[in-house]
Amino acid sequence: MKLYVAVQMDPIERIKIRGDSTFALLLEAQRRGHSIHYYTPDALAQRGNDVFARVHPLTVRDTEGDHFTLGAPERENLARFDVILLRQDPPFDLAYITTTHMLERVHPRTLVVNDPASVRNAPEKVFVTEFPELMPPTLITRDRAEIDAFRAEHGGIVMKPLYGHGGGAVFRLTRDDLNYGSLYDLFAVTYREPWVVQKFLPAVSLGDKRIILVDGEFAGAVNRVPAADDLRSNMVRGGAAAATELTSREREICERIGPALRERGLLFVGIDVIDGFLTEINVTSPTGIRAVKNLGGPDIAVTIWDAIEAKRG
């Protein structure tokens, strides 16, 4: 089966291929003989119900500093493609949301991975709240009195912007932290949306596990261990990747959320679990494929393309 594939992503010349999951997907698509094309979100255009983009034929190589070749751009109706990979990174802002509205015009006739309507309606830190029994105590608000009461109840807390990404602006506050008032003021003037406030989980020092699900089924995992002087375990923030196995609790979490992911057309998802608590469900541009493989785990890009081909078969 040869598929006509487009990838909507950030500028390909800027990616760091060693850890980039989109690049892993492109390598596997090319290995299978699929015809792959590339465009960035700003190349989208809509006229009536037709959505176009100026796309480049794309060839990829697993060679740092020389990882791609682009052909001459051509204006294409996106309905011509068999598959579109929706892979630009957050921020999850109005520009991002607009692209999901546009791609919704061609899906599911063209298979968009992940389903653009579900990506729009299931942002990482909001969708997860549909499973409160799996989460640590969590509050979403920007109201000072609500945060005061939550902090009095739970002591140590973590505050982060609702639509943040990559570990940016994640703060831990102890019960008597004198920085609390200043941090509240900073968030109030910086972020218009509510914030996420969660009970601090001390076991984060042992790792924040990224678990990847493909079409609702467990596909692989990596434990991300924060540096000794940092709260955040994201690998872009200095977290170290380590091989891992799932606990019975983590398998229970996967089984619990798997049907909801399949129902929403969320084929490639990365969830974050700390000490047996689900903290995020990442659906916009999940990462972790190459880290899992580099640590001796499965090649999840193969699993994802198997699932895509089954849906296009």
C-alpha cells in the first residue's frame, strides 16, 4: 500500500532529529514507500469548503545537519491526500485552533492524525480532568481564594499555565512559601486563561513516566527523571530518559482511558504519570518515540503506521 501523505509541522530545518517523534514517523513512512509532503501551518488556505496548502515533496535522512531535502512547492487541495499528520508543537493558541477547524473540512475522508476536532476539544490539561479518579488532587482556576483554600488543604502545590507546554512556567510552592503572592501576581498579568494547581507529588524526583498509546493501546514507555536541581522532568528541560516497565496501576490507567481515545480518533497519544497518578493526556504533538527505541524498547513509529494503514486499508 502506497499512501499520499502530508505532514503539517514546524519548520523542518529547526527540529532536533535525535529526539523528534515527527521525524521518526517520516522516516518510517519513507521506508514503507509512502509519498511524503511537507508544509507549515502558515501555508494553509481555505476557499469555501476546500482547504489548500503549498506543499513540498520531502525526502528525509537520519543524518544530523543534513536530514531533509525539499522539492519545489506545489499548491495542493488537502482532500487529495490519504493521510495528514497534524504535528506542529504547541502553544495551543487561536492559531493552532484555527488549523484544526480547517483540517476538519477534509477529515475523515483524508485521515488526519490526530482527529482535528478531538485535538481542539481535548487540550492536554483539560481532557485529563474527565478522569478525576486517576489524577492527583487538581484545581483549575485563576481565583485567589480558591487557590488559597486548595493550598491550605494540601500544603505543597504545583502551579502551571493551563495551555503551557514543554515544562515552561511550572512552579512548586511549599505550604509557607513567601513567593506565593508574587507568583500569583506574575501569573495574573501573564496568562489570561485559568491555571492548573495540583498537589505536589514528592515521588516526581523518581521520574515522570511518559506512556505512549496507539489507537488506545499501550505501545511503549520511558521514565523521565528530573535533574537534581529541577522540578521538571521534560527532556527539553534536562530530564534524563531511562528504560522502564509499567506497574499494574499504570496498566489500569491505560485500560481506563484507552476506549475514550479510540472513540475520539486520538491515534497517537502520550500520557504522563507520576507515582501512579495521571497528570496529562498529550494529544497535540506527543513525543517519546525515539527515546523509547533508543533505550531498547519497541519502534513505536512502526506501530503507528501499522494502525494508520489499517484504517486506510
